[in-house]
Amino acid sequence: MMMMKQCSIVLALASVVLAGCSQQQLQRGGELLAISDEQARELGDETWQRIRAERPASTNQAWQQRLRTVGEQLVAANDFGRRDWDFVVLQGEEVNAFALPGGHIAFYEGMMKLAANDAQIAAVMGHEIGHVSENHSAERVGVAQTAGLGLQAIAVALQAGNVAYANQIAGVLGAGAQYGLIMPYSRGQESEADDVGLIYMARAGYDPREAVAFWQRMKQNSKGAPPEMLSTHPAPDSRIAALNKRLPEAMAIYQKRR
């Protein structure tokens, strides 16, 4: 009886949210789904709080300062509107990074080790910020129809501390395999994040050629066990080729910035 009541509350709340606000509407498999920017930010905030509670920040203060400095320079050089940003290095050897709606950016220690310089950190950071600025998490809502419930029902479960649903919504939002299902961004989303990320780093005064150099390092690093980032991202060769095509435009911005 209690379980049925809880399910009814969850579904009722989901209906209210769906009916209520100004929403971004998406078509997936013939089914109309919707999520507002505010909802995406709320889900991102909730997920970020849970991740920070579960995964400690790196004790390497030099890395923390580097990441904040790069992130703040990228934000200062680009117009993202009013938004508070978090830039945190998390403990873990994963060669990975992720972004959540609301402006939460995390790099793992393994990624900080792989990046050869601040410009390569900026290349990854620009890409992750691109996922946020282009609202890619909201576009991924169509894959969130899990266990017969919609995104809003999962959000209610997340706020109630239901770990199973919390993991799923974290994966939907882009936090990666550590916190959810392996749900890669689409090819178009990855390409868009690369394109805008290259421009973002150039505007901030970071050499965009380092984006190509970073993916070359990633390719070399993948000869053994592939880095986790490669399990959810296109192959380095494809990415390098696409970046090289966009490089002249980014280099013109970079040279003007200098």
C-alpha cells in the first residue's frame, strides 16, 4: 500500500511538472518529451551534490588552482550569460571529465596527468563547457524513459535519495559511466562541443592547436587499456581530422586575441 502511494505521488509530481512550465520540446521515436532549462539546472545541481558527497576532491591544490584558472579564463572570454560555475578535480585515475547543467565541471586526476599543459586542459574544458552552453543534456532526455517512468519521476526519486534512479539520471546528464549508464552524446553533439570548444579556448588566449595535440596524446595513451573517455567519445583519428578542418578559423581568433 505504501509503495503504491509513493508511486502515485511520483507520477503525480511528474504530471504537474510536465504540464507546468515553459519547456524545450523534443521528438524521440515519435514521442514528444519536454524539459525546461530550469529543470535541467535543478537536475544538474542535485546530481553534482550527490557526486561531490561520494567522490572526494583531489588533495593536489596545484591542480585545483590550474583547473579553476583555466575555467575562469574561458568563462571570462565568452558570453555564457549569468551562471555560476564550479571547476573541481576529483580523485580517481580515470582519464575523463564531465559537465552537468548548471555549470558544474569535473576533471579526474587521471585527466590532469594526461594533459601536457594548460592549453590542453582548456581544450577539454572548452569541449565540456560546450556541452553545457549548447544544452546537450536537455537534448538527451529522450533516452531517460527508464523503468517505465519519465525524467521528472526519476528527478523526484533522485531528490528522495533513490540511488538506482540517481545513477540513471546522472548518466543521462553526461556524468559518465561512473555515475550511470554509458550513454554517449550523439556524433552531432560531440562535433558541436568540439567546434564551440575550439572557439572558446581561442578567445581565452589558449592555442587551439593544443586541442589536436591533446587528442594525439589520447590516441597514444589508448594503445593499452583505452581511457574511459574513449568509451563514450568518437575515435581520436575522427576527432583530430574534424578539429584540423576547424583550426584555421580558431587560429585567426587566437592570433587576434594575442
